Amino acid sequence: MAFFSKGKEAENIPDVTTEPEIKKTSSKTSSFSAATEISKNITVEGNISGTDSIKIEGKLIGNIEVNNVTIGKNGSVKGTIRAQKISIAGRVEGEITCNDLNISQTGYVSNKIHSNIVILSGEILGEVLAETSINVTPTGKIQTNSLTSKRVTVNGTVEGKVTAAELLEVGSNGLVNGEISVKNIKTDEGGRVIGSMAMYTAPTTKTVAQKNPEIIEATIEED
């Protein structure tokens, strides 16, 4: 058996420590092409864009532009959101633009909403434009200075200015209180409608008459 001792040359070799490289980026916008999640107790500052989906259980301060957004019960967003489909169980402070919006019982949204279809079981404080329909379930609450849709179904509480281009339907648990403009209204037994009511009239587009070019007669004299 052989024994090896540490020589002088080995004693003079300094220790080398390798540190991992940290990459820094100056961009404030992160792009994603796959599903992304912001976990609970995580805070992200900056804008997010991509072609897939994002789930937020933590806190995001910034704007979002993706296909699908899910905000969990503990999640919050302070910024604008643009997506095809948005589901909210947490809190959003900012404008929302989407095709389908579902706000669950624990969800809260303030600012402006522009969507095709809205289902509300939580709370909205702000303006709402639902192109096709909005359904306020028994736990849903809206305080607004403008709620506009073709079909408005209320089984919860709506306070403010309401415009229903086709039908306002108030269920047995529903309450609508405010300035109301409707084409047709249906109220179930127990449903309440309080405030002023007017017949809805579709906005007219003004056509500007084109003026014919003015003809000026002139005589040119030759020398």
C-alpha cells in the first residue's frame, strides 16, 4: 500500500471559487410562449406579454397581454389586462379588455371593463361595457356610473346607470337601483327596480352631407 503526502507545490495552489453568472435585463416587459405562474407571496413588477396563459396567486404590478388569465383568491393585479378569457377570484385595480370575463364570489375589480360576455358573482366598482350580455348572480354587486349591454340579467345588486339595448331581466333576488334605460324589461316576483326608467333608443349616426365643388367662371383674355 502506498501513501502520498501533500507536497510544497500543492500547498501553494490558491483556492478558486466560481460564482454563478447573473444575467440582467433592462427590459421592463417579459414575454412568454408557455403557461406561467406567479406563486403566492411572490411580487412581480413589470409588464407581461405572451401567447399562452398566466396564473397569478401572488402580486403583479404591471400590465398583462396574453391569451388567458387566471387570478387566484390570493392574487392581485395593479395594471391593465388584455386577454381572450379572464377568470378572477382575487383583486384587480385597472382596466380590463377581453372576450369572456368571469368574476367569482371572492373577486373584485375596479376601473373599466370592456368584454363580450361577463358573469359576475363578486364585486365591480367602475364602468362596464358588455357587448353581448352580463349576468349578475345572487352574490354579485356592481356600483357603476355606466353599465351597458344588450342583455342584462340581475339576480344580485346593481346600483348606478344601466342601459340594456335588448332586455333587462331582474330575478327574484335582484335589485336594480338607479337611472335605467331599457328596450324591454322582465321582472320576476320579488325582484326590485328602483329609480328612473326611460325607453332605450339606439344612438343615431350623423351623416355629413358632402358639398359639391364650387364652379368659378373665368374669362382669360389674350394680348
